Amino acid sequence: MKSSALVCSSIIGSMALMLAVTPASADDQVNTNQLLNMSLAQLSNIEVTSVSKTPEKADQAAAAIYVITQEDIQRSGATNIPELLRMVPGLDVAQAGAHDWAVSSRGFNNQFANKLLVLIDGRTVYNPLFSGTFWEVQDVPLEDIDRIEVIRGPGATQWGANAVNGVINIITKKAKDTQGKLVSVSAGNMVRADDMVRDGVKIGDDSYLRLYAKYNDDAPEYNIGGSRSDDGWQKRQAGFRSDSTLTDRDSLTVQGDTYDAHEGENFKFPELSVPYVYYNPGDIEASGANVLTRWTRNISAESSTATQFYLDNSQYKTSWGSYNATTADLDFQHTWTGWKGNEIVWGTGYRLIMDHNGATSLFTLTPNERNDSVYSAFLQDKITLHPNDWFLTLGSKFEHNPYTGYEVQPSTRLSWLISDTQMAWGSVSRAVHPANRFTSDGTITLAGYPAGVFAGGPTFVGNVGNTSLGSEELIAYELGYRIRPTKSVSLDLAAFYNKYSNLFIGTFGTPYSIGGGNFFEPLSATNNNTAHSEGFELGTKIDATRNWQLAGSYSYLNLKFDKIDPGFSFTNNPKNQFNVRSTYLFPYNVEMTNSLYYVEGLTQTSIPGYYRFDTKLSKELMKGVEVSLVGQNLLTAYHREFGGFLYQNPVEIGRSVYANVTFKF
């Protein structure tokens, strides 16, 4: 801790020294201004594809969308995607351990958050076991990300089930944009190693290839009270991407990744004798691989198609059970603008999920192996009601899954371009989260209790699957307004009211004997809960001066359940959050970004609110060589952000300081 404090003091001293530097001359600013973020005018021209699956300007999209740009990523000091997402208004990002994050949009945050859909280049990365995301293995090299499009609110019409409260679409750079070699090396007290090498080459007249390999070694976090936890982890990953122009109408992308992670943990398992829990140090082994191909064709000026296929395998092994899933997914999309005033997009898809699990006395799936097919189609039409001003988007997703059958997820979006600098929009949408492999077929032991608490003897309590579950449903109402009152200020406001029905709620069954005078108390999900939420999110960006840029956001969420739930809908979300970020360009190519975050406390788990301060100080030593010093969580030695994950102790997130050097040649 003393060494960390010394490094933090060095950072603060360096910051003070930088603040004392005399501003550069106008000529110097012209030479170094390329390091600054894009201006607001340039940001307004960023095209996104996550709202309607066709390119449109971000500030004209009829949805609550936030784009994390390449410049945002570079300045953040983050080493992983969850850390990047902290800047997005309306997202709740909480770290629960060295390799554990809980991420949600507009509520329902927990370890198995299942109402937020995450995609990487169009490939869904949710785990079919629980419909959520293992964030520690979604480790795209940050240097290779073009942008991250985040939608708060339903995106089910375009993307299907589980896009209930939001969509995160991570889009990587084309191979053509990453030519040459890059080496990045980081080391610090918590980030012990975060290293990446990349090479981009031209392999044909109009074909390009990118290869990369990366390695990270993260130190364990802190137990409650300050001792070190056992949750340190290491991960190795490699991948490629190739982009080729086949003809003047056809292009082909092929990409893939493979990874292997070793995650430490001191597991806390239930037993039927005092103290009703025993500890078992162990490891989590996570590995996987994926490959994706995408063929796009411009049939004419009015017609284009995209055909995508990907194959994904993920394996997760622990001392309490294992799970292996292989997903094959085929998707076709056609965009047609042949009718004046209409932009029609339609498509079909098929997904096959093949899985099996390694059962233990704590966790099992029945049947042990299963093959599931999901069929889908969607249709959307963006109608011009009045040229250049009013647009109406109507669409729906149609799906069939093996757990809840047919699902229809429609939406209506209306947008009004008031002027070149103002836009208003509104939407009504329906989205569903179907039952999944675990809620239908899983059994897992949660806790042990002494005799008389639940039955006549010592009793295990555990979740037991329910094959009769229906889908959780959402009807969402949204309004939004964007304005750039001046060239240097932008404001983005989104408000919502969400009504949830058929939510999963844990229902206790009848205890039964498991021998030796012991019992098991089943806890099964039923569709007997409802909830509603209202809230708003405000984001702003300011070009304060030529060398100083500010950004910030505030979000409010009021989520209420109509019934208290002992297990399945347990959720922890702060009512109030805000962040403020500042980037300043000093002379001599020195840049500093400071970020302050506030998260209100989580009442259900008695976690107090906290402030978090991060800073990054960087300098371009020469063309192609940059060094930086990053500090995270600088205000406290460690603090809690979330409860402990399943069978894991709660931990506190420690102060982190690391240095990085990047070479491009």
C-alpha cells in the first residue's frame, strides 16, 4: 500500500506540474491539436447502425444512443470494456472482483443480468446458460475498437430476445485501418501486465489482414477488512481479421478469436453443519474460440444484402460445475429503398445452440445435453412523413425459441428534425426475455440452514428449474431531445417509463428428504411478479476552449417491484449516478484526462455510495511512441461496488496505478 501511495503522490505531483505549464502558442496548438477529441460538429456526423441496422447519423437516431469513440477509448485509461462503459449515461457498471463485473441498463443489475444484449461485430456474446455476459472473456483489444454503440431501452425489434433494457454493440476497425505494427506494454500494482502485439499487412490488391495476440495478469482484489483476496487472474488471447473487396459490388470479412483464462477464487460452498459454509480455494478455467464471416453485396443503388455466419464455442469449468456451449448462427439482411420515402429492411436468421454440462452435487442441468434451435425474422420500414423533417419507423421481430415458443416484439419510433441542431423523438416498444437453459432445466444449491428453519432437519435451499416458465415482458415508452445550442455545446436528454410483467419471482416448494435426516427446499421461478420504472438520462459535451474538452452525464432511475422476491429477480441498482470528464492538451504533446464518477448506494446489499476518480497523463515522445501513467480509484485505498457473486466472497476494489508505453511502426 505504501508503494501505491507513493506512485499516486507522483501522479498528483505530475498533474500539478502540468497545470503550471504555460499554454502553448497558437502554432504549437495547430501541430498538437490532432490529439484532441473530435469537435462536436464532427461527432454529429458519426454514423451508427445499432438502432435501425442501417447507417444513420447518431444525433438523428430515434433512440437513447451513446457512442464511445476511438478518442474516448484512447483517453479513458481503461484496460477492459466494462471500465469503458462507466462513462455511458444510464448504464450501471459495478466491479465485483478482479475478474467479475455486473453491467446493466436501466435496472435489473446482478451477476446474471439478462436484459442487456451485447454484440461484437454482429455476433451475440451472451451465454445461453443464463442469457447474460461473462465480461472477463469479452476482451477485444481496445486499440482495435472503432466505436461502441450503446442503446438504453429496447432494441428487440432489430436484435431479438434479451435486448430488453439495452444493446451494446462493439464494432472493431477494418483491417485496412490497422496497417503496420503496434506493441503496447502496461505494468502496475493491480494491472501487473496488459500487453498486446498487432501486425497489419496488405495481402492483395484490395485485401488486408490484421493479426494480434495479448496477455493480461491482474492482481487479486481485497477482502472486506483489507486482506488480499484470491481472485487474481491471467488470460491469453489471439485473433485475426481480414477484409477483402472481391468485386465492385462484393466485399468479404473473415475474423476470429481464441482465448484461455485462469481465474483464482476462494469458493464458499453451503453445507449442513455449523457454520453451514465451507471454503475451498479453487480456480475457474474459461476458454473459447469463434470465427465469423460476413458477405455484403451492393445489388444496386437501391438494394443491398448482408449475409453473416458465425461459430462460437465457450467452456467454463469450476469446482462446482462446468458448462460447454457451441453456437452456430446464420443471418441474412436485405435493405431496399426502391419506394420513394421508404427505407425497408428485412431479414431472417437461424441459431443452433448445442451444450452439455459437468454435473456435481451442487449444480446440474436436466437433461445433461441439449440442442436448441431459434428461428427469427424481422421487418422494418422507415417512412418519410415530410421530407427532411418527420420520420416514422415501424417494425417487428418474430422469433421462435424452444422455451417459450413464438414471440413478437414490435416497435414504433417517431422522429422530428426540428432544425440542423435540434431533434426530438419518441417510441413505444415491446421486448421479451424468454426462459433460458438454467431457469428451465437447472438445479443449484444456494445455502444450508439448521434444523427447524425450513424443515425438520438441516436443510439445503436451492434453485430448481421450471419448464413451464413464460417470457418476461416489457412495454417501454420513451421520449428524447437533442440540441446543440452553440457550436461548442451539445445536450442529449432521454426519459422513459417501463412497465414489466410476468417477471420471474422465486416461489418456495415443499421440502423433501435427501437422507440422513436432511432436507432440500426447492425454490423455483414463476411468472408472478410485475414492476415499473421511470427515469431520465442527461448527457452533455462541451468544447470549453481549443485545448479543453468536457463531458458529463447524470441519470436517475426509480425501479419498483410489486412483490418481494427471495431469489430470481433480486436486483441492485443506484437511483442516482453522474460522471464528469475533462481532457486538456498541454504544450509539447502532453495530454491529461480526469474522470470523476458518483454512484449512489445499493440499499438491498447495504453497499454505501462512492466517488471514484481516475486520471490519465500521456505524452507522445516522438512519432509512433507514446507513454502514459494511469491512476484509477485514487480517492480511497479500496471500496465496495457490488455483492459477492455465486459461491464467492464479496470484495473491495483497490486503487490501481499503472504505466503504459505504446510503439507504432
